[in-house]
Amino acid sequence: MNPKDKEFIIKGLPFFSGLNKKELAVIDAKSQIVEYRKGQTIYEEGSAPSAFYCILSGRVQIYTKDKSANPLILEYLHRGKYFGIISLLTNEPHSVTSAAINDCAVLEIKKDDFDSLLQSIPRLAIDLSRSLSRRLKRKDIHQKKIFESTVISVFSSYAQAGKTVYTLNLALSLNRETHKSVIILDILPRGKTHTLPQKLGIDQPPIFDLSAAADIYALPKDFAMQSNFGIDLFCFYYEEDNDACLKRLIEILSILVNDYHYILLDLPAEMDRSIISMLNQSDFIHILTSPDPCDLKRTNNLINRLIAEFNFDPGKIKTIINEYKLSKIEHGDQLEILGQDVFATIPKIEFNAPARLIIDQPDSEYSKAVRRIARQMGDCLVGLVLGVGVGYGFCHVGVLKVIEEENIPVDIIVGSSIGSLIASLWAIGKSSAEILEITREFKEPKSIWGLIDITFPRLGFIKGNKLYRFLKKHFKDKTFYDVKLPLKVIASDVHKKEPKILDKGPLVDAIMASCSMPGVFTPFKFKEEILFDGGVTYPLPTEPLMQMGVRKIIAVNVTPSREDILKQLKKLKESAALGVALDAQTSQPRGLFARIKSIFNLNIVNIIFSSVEILQSEVARRESELADVVLHPDTQGLFWLDLHKADEFARRGEEEARRHLDQIRQLVNE
């Protein structure tokens, strides 16, 4: 890992992603990149506080020792995860040992420097305090078996929102996708009937009454019920507005976090003090609502109240639309009523569908949606990045073919320029074979003129109307709401001179903006903004995925190396000079359009593109540092305008993907 790229890498880490340039510069100055070899210890249990650690590449094992001094593995940490923090904050010896599983690059900030950072950047201290109590295990009472746990509350502003079925399937999916321990806490007022035991095949479940005194340290053995489906269940009764209930629940959580990676609270749709306090114990709150305007309005009021009256962090509230009710209004209008971003949408469940859809109907649209949520919550999302390159971008089609044939899971896809076009086609459900068939519309070298409408070069040589009609033919009126998996399209803002991540509105408009190469295409007006080629700012957009919390990234970089581009540029200039000389020898008069076409053929656009490519190749190299697997197809002998050679581009993309198939499988399965 190149230390020169440290500031760029730091900005891509989720923990630091919200910091401004000045704050990032402070982090850069006070940190260093340290490499550890496979098996090397980073710090030992019982040693003094040393540093803040954040993994940049590789994996780290966290373990402690049992009563017989045998190693007890608590967690495997991957890129973006930080550790060593509790000892820094409490000034106590490390309670665990950390060691590199394979060769690792770790960002380290020494203790004294970290203390000064927390004073100069208070928001970091606030973020860390949220996880502090979760990691302070009651080891004196109960031997901890895991390093860190996540508490997720599932809630709604009204009953019958599909909350319990969602909780069940999220728990099942978390267990299957992360291979970690999961328990559901089914909490109801006294007198209500728990339905989750029956859904998990548990007869006569013991129910713990939070309002009654009990020895809570015997709870896991006496009340936590194991199901046959990999998850556990704990049923509670509580008494409204009873502070003793909350106190006992917190004590129970302090023990359960030693044993479970994920604790899901299925809470009743009530707004009494006890429920609000229970919500406040969570790392995340999933609030379910239907797309019905009345339900959306109630959910909007609930979220605003949690934030305004109870000081809940908006970042931990995730709104989920359950489409069990038919919506009479457009998606954009739903968002306007809700007044919040939607974290996810889950499709309607068919009548008489089983409760355990993740197990009994794994291929249903509901199961796919919940599985994607679980992968995001479980830090195991797989992101696919498709880079810039015009004709080179057809290599992406071959990569997609391998992903389809080998059943490689992809949870989110992002693209710049030609990468945005290929990504969007795949996201709306087109197969790699169907996308390749579309590319065959450019079956001859002259076919490219079907996309070119030359204009007076005030803002660009090409107006873009023909390209717009081409896109409209294949995408029609589809929007980002119509995609089969999350899609991000990258453009660049002309005025702000910064990247623009597009994930709302018509797909055609977003792709046009992302493909408007500066100096060649006229910039595209997207709503009130003037946008152009996303490759100018993010030729290989791995950083946006890192900032979204995607930990497993496969990047397809089709930009040739700097050396190859310089050789190509030299040939293009020689070709242009030769063309001018030949024109001088010809005496045939030509019209204005023929002369402009001749200029275009004499590689002015080629030279512009190649010059931009040189800049993009270096940026793409840096962005590839953030990817776990980088595919770089061999495009030697091919040219960026060889659109008629789509089959050959795709073949080379497929070859590159198959060469790295073992590496890809290891990434998605770890």
C-alpha cells in the first residue's frame, strides 16, 4: 500500500468519512501506515494501551484466553474496522490479543496523538462513546465469547406493519449471511401473546417478566431458547412506564452482548416511556411503514418526535417501506410525505406465504430484499465498481458474464461514464448476453456516427441528442426506483467541481450526465445542475462505496496504463499530422460538414480523450487501492473507439475475471 496515498485512503474509511478537509489533514499528520506480516501480534492481552488501529487491507484476529489459557477466538476483523479503542478510552490494559491473519496494512494513531485528536475533533469522541458501553463486557461475571455486538430494534408507529415477520427473517438472514450468533428479544406487554415461538417451532416457551425480581445472571441458561434454524429466542413481558423493567433489560443486554453478535428487539408499537428507553439502547432502529400516505405521515411524525423530543441520532434510524399495502401515489411523492430517506423497500408477501421466507422461499423477492439488508447490517455487502473507458468498457460485459455463471453475490453496483451505462442495464435486469446483444448495434466502425451529432464547439463537439435517443430506446422511462439492486451513477458537477452521486430520478438523465465527456459532449443539465463525465472525478468509483460502508469491493479498471496511453497518444498525433498533409495534397472542394467530419476523423477527439485518460489512469490507480479485488483486462491492440469489437472486449473481460475467480470467491465467502 502506497503511503503517498494515505490522505486519500483515510477519506475513504467510514469512521473518518464525515470529516472535513482540515480535520482529515490532522488525521493524516498524526497517523502512519504500519504493515504486519501473517501471524504477527499487534498487541497482547494485558499490555498497556498503545494506539488506535484501523485495518486498511488484510484481516486481523481478535482472541482472548479461557480459564485453561487456551486461545478463544472472538472475532475476525476486516478492512475499515477499528480496534484497540477501549484501552485508549479507559486507560486500562488490553483485554484481548490482536494478530494479523495474513499480511496486513493498518492505520495507527499513537495514544498521545489520539487523545489530542479527540479534543480537536469532538465528533469522533461522540461516535466512539456510542460503542464504548457495548464493548465493555462484564468479563468478571460472564466470560465473553465475542468481541463486539450490535443491537437492532424493530419498531413501527402502528400495529400490523409486518414487524414481527421482518424481525424473524432479518435474524435468520443475519445468521446465514454472517455465520454469527443471533438472538431475538420478543418484548410484549403483559397479556399479549408471543407468536415468534410458534414460527420457530418452539413449544411452551418460558417467558421472563421484566417487572418481577429475578436472578438475571442465570438467564441465558434458563430463558434463551435455541431453535432448529440457527437463531435463539428470548420472550419478555414488560409493564408500561415501569423503570424497573428498563433497568433489568439493560442488565440482561450487558450479559447477552457477551454471547451474541446480533441482538434484535421486536418491540410493540407503543410510545410509552419504557419502549422509548428500550429503543435508546439500540445501535440501529428499523422503523417499518407501508407506502400508504396515512402510514407514511404517521411514520414521519414518529421519527421527528424521536429526534426532536428524545434526541435520537438520525443516523441510527433506518426507515423501511413494506409494500404489503398497494400504493396509490408515486415513489417520489411517498418520499416527500415521509420526509426521510428510505433505507430499503421490501416487497409484498404473497397470501399464505410461510413466515420463515428466508428458509422456505429463499428466491422470493421479499427474501432477496431482506438478505440484502442483512448483508449491509452484517458488513458483508459486495460492491461492484465499473470504471470509465468508452469501448474498453465493453470488457465489463465479460466480467458480468462470469459473475452470473459463478453465482457471485453483488449487493450494489456503481459506475462512471460507460461503466454507468453497463451497470444500469444490468441493474434493471438485463443479462450479460442481452447487454452484449445491445452492443452489437455498433457492428461496423462507422456505426459510431449513429451516436454523434456534431455542433459548433462552444461547450463541446457533440450535442448528445443521438446518444439520448439511444438510451431512451433501451431504458424508456425507468428510474432508480425500478432497478433490481441498488445502483449509483457517478457524474461531476461543473460549477462545484466535485463528484455527484446520482441515485434518484430517470436513469437516462443520470447516464447522460455521467457520459458527457468534457470538451467532447455538451455538459448535461440534470434538474438544476450542470453535470459532465463522472470519470473526471471518479474514473474508478471505489471511494463512494467505502463511504457507504461497503467492505468487499470488486473493481473493474479498464483504463490502460499511463505508459500505454502515452504511446497511443504519440501515434494519434502522428496520424493527425499525416492526415493534414494528405488534405493539403487534395484539390477537391468539401462542404463545412465534411470538413468538420474530417477534423473529427483526424483524431482531435482522440487526442482529447487520450489526454484525459492519462489523468484518469493515475486517479484510477489510487482508487484501486480501496478495492479488495481489482480486475484489469488486457486491452492491448484494441482502441477506445472500436465499439464494433464488443465481442473481443467482452472476451478479454471474461478472461480477466476467470483469472481472479478464486480471489473473488475467497472475498465473498470470508
